[in-house]
Amino acid sequence: MTDQDYTLTSPLLNPHVEARPLMAVTIVWHPQQARIGEQYVAAEAGSDIELSRYAPLFWRPDGDGLPLDHVGISRHPLRLARDAVDNVVLTLPASRMLVELNGQPIEQAVRLDAKQIAQGQVLTLGRAIVLCVHWMNRLPAAHAMPGMVGVGSAAIAVREQIALVAPTDMPVLLLGETGTGKEIAARAIHALSRRRNTRLVTVNMAALNESLAMANLFGAAKGAYTGAQAERQGWFGEADGATIFLDEIGNAPASVQPMLLRVLEGGDYRPLGAARDRQATARLIAATDQQLDGTDFNQALLRRLEGFVIALPALRARREDIGVLIVHVLESQVWRGALPVDFVTALACYDWPGNIRQLVHIVKRAALQLQADPNADLRRLIPAPSLVGTAASPRAPSPPSVPVRKKPSDLNDQDVLNAMMRHAWTIQAAAQALGISRPSLYKLLERHAEIRPAHAIPVDELNVALAACEGDLTRCAAMLKTPVEPLRRQVCQLRQQDGVG
């Protein structure tokens, strides 16, 4: 049992709703970056979902619905069938589109239980679009709240709680693992409060010097201690009429905890060495990543801090939000390109022990590396030791392991051909499977006896193949034995010249 299981908080925190959740699919990555974060939510708890190029329509709360609409996605549907006990059977489409579940190619139907869906299941279709299948217990809602980015139920619930408590002066306790965004939530509460035009005074309680903690927090009279040559206001004084955020409250020195309790109970405190009390007018927000109940922490203080509790979910519990979080980070970077799909899939499947903070650091490093080298191997940015279970596991999903690097000279033509066929003629995926770099695979392809460069394929032959494959470039690439990425560029170029249908 955790603190939030039995503390006073919003009924929205852990709604004990008897109704079954709705099955939802969120776009984690799309070649059109503006589509990331769009969702399709099944109309009823028992509804199945069929995913194809043209259906269903994915929506934003404030926009129009659009299909996935990408040539790499099959016209034939991939079906997600839900049974009475919330197991979901994923049935592949009647096409050659590559389907990956949690970073692993699948070739037959897969059964997922309700717990696996709750942890988010990552689908990568045609090496082009990344989706997350998950539950929703509330309808999608816009996230116009400073810093609080997310489209899933967990993110929406946190924003609802912030909007509810922000206009009040109630003390708020933010709970959550390190890196889940507790300070961002505190800033959002302050920004939506009546005190928004005042300061937010932030204090890291873990960094307080125990001997000076009382003076730092509550101020001190002149001469109250050695070196106190003038009166000291203290952080509570600085936050008069404003908001004070006590981060890492679980590390508050034991000596200051009774005074914090006094502030919350009576609204007054006495600076160190002062002759009279002062009235505290600061609104208090605290945060911790610790379970404080039953510990040495002052339990009466804990009960006072729990005026309103908001639990921030771990990133692994809101996998559907990873795409919009990536976009949010990239908006602040100089580099403006698109991340490789295989890297985004790996990000969506990772377990994130450091939560959002860790994701932000890795995405920023990826942007820097791509700015310097467009062919950089970004998968090495993701720490391997924290990768988690496979698609068949009830635990959270994971990407495939990174293969051992090989020398291109160790590979023959059949090795290369087999890798391209197994990975839907996608160069990046085949290179990873072979354990070589993408530039090395390009060189092997150039001198391969059977694999043809897209620009060398006659236009008439290309038109015949496109018609036979109904415009599906993945199937077309397999028919023509050519990599799908150059083929896509060639088709686009010829269409601009009206040379291909």
C-alpha cells in the first residue's frame, strides 16, 4: 500500500470505475510530425479496431479526423479483437506489410492480456508509423497547460487535478518517481493560481545545510548565530503572498519539520533568534519520490502536507505519451529533422527508469548526433541494462537487443538478400540485423548481383509493379528487389514529373 492509497485527495486520482476502459490507439510517430498524438478511441468497451491505410480516423480534441494515410500502410486491415475479459487478439493483415510488436517482427496472430494493454503495446507498421495500443478511462482532452504534455488518461487525470486545486490555497503534495515532472507540475499549479503574478520560490530540501536550515527557511534575527551580521528574511518570508515549493520534502532535516508543521497548522513561524512570530502567507507545495508513511518523517506534518495529493505516473505507465513528449523536446532544438523510425520504436518500448528527465536527455543527444552525422547509430544512446521483457511477457515491452557488430567482408550476397527480405526491404532494419552500419550496407547493396537500385528500374516496369501491388511500396520493393526508402523517393520524383502512376 502506498501513501496515495489512503490520503485525502481528488476522487479523480484513482477512480474506482466499474465500467470497462475503452481500447485506444495513439499515433506515437508519423512521417507528418503534426499527426503525432492523434488518437482513435473505440466507441464502446467491447468494440474491435481495424487499422489500415484509410481507417479508422485519428483525432485531436480540437481537430478533424484523418486516416493514417501513408503508402507504407496496407489497405488490408490489421485487426485488434477484444473479448469479454479484455484479452486482445492482434490479427495480421492479408498483405506483406511488416508489423512489429514492441520492436519485434511478428508473423502470426498474437494474444495480449488486459495487463499488457494497460502497460501499452507498441505497434510499428511498415517501418513508417509507430502506434501505441492502450486503455483509456476518460475521453481525450486538449493539454493546454504549461509544461504538462500528454494525451493518455494518466496525463489528462493529472491536468484535471491541477486545474481543480490550483485556484485554492490548499497545500499540495506531489508524489512520483524521480524525473516524472513534479517541479513542472508545481509550476503549473502556481501558473494557474491566483498568485500567478508573484514568485514561485523553489527550495531543494535535500541540499539544505542542517545547521542553517532553520535560518534559510524561516529567517534569522541579527546576531542569532555566528556570522549573522544582519537580519535574514528566509525563504518563507520571500514567498509572502506567493508560492513556496519544497522539493525532496522527504529529506527535510528533522530539526525543521516541527516548524513546518506549525506553519501549516497555525500559519505562523518564528525566525531564529527573533522576539516575535511572523505570519506565513505563502501557499505551500511539496514533492517527494519517497514513501513517507511509517518512516522517521514527522507523521503529523505528512498528514498536513496531504491537503491534496497528486501522484505523477511513471513514464512506463504512460507509453502513449512518448511521441508528443519527443516532439515537445525537439521543438527546443536547433536540429529540425525527423528521428529514424527504429529509434522512435526503441524509445517507445524502453522502460525509462529515469522517466521524462531521462527521455529528454536522450532525445537532445540524438538531435545533436543527427546534426553532426545523419547516419549516426542512435540505438546506442539507450542504456541496455534497463531493457525489459518481450511482447509475450506481462511486463512492459522492450526493443530488440542491439546485434554484435560484424565486418561487411564477413557477409555474402545471400546474407544481405535474406536480411532485406526479412526486414521488408528496409535498409536501417536490415543493417541492424546484420550487425553493420547503414553506410556499409549501402556499399554491399551497390555491388549485389540481385538487388537493384531504384533509379535503374525502368518506368514501365515500375508502373506495372505499382499496379500489381495496389500502390503498396513495401510489396512493390519486394517484387522489384530494391530497398523501399530509395524506391519511395524515386516514385515521388517520377510522380512530380508525371512519369509514374
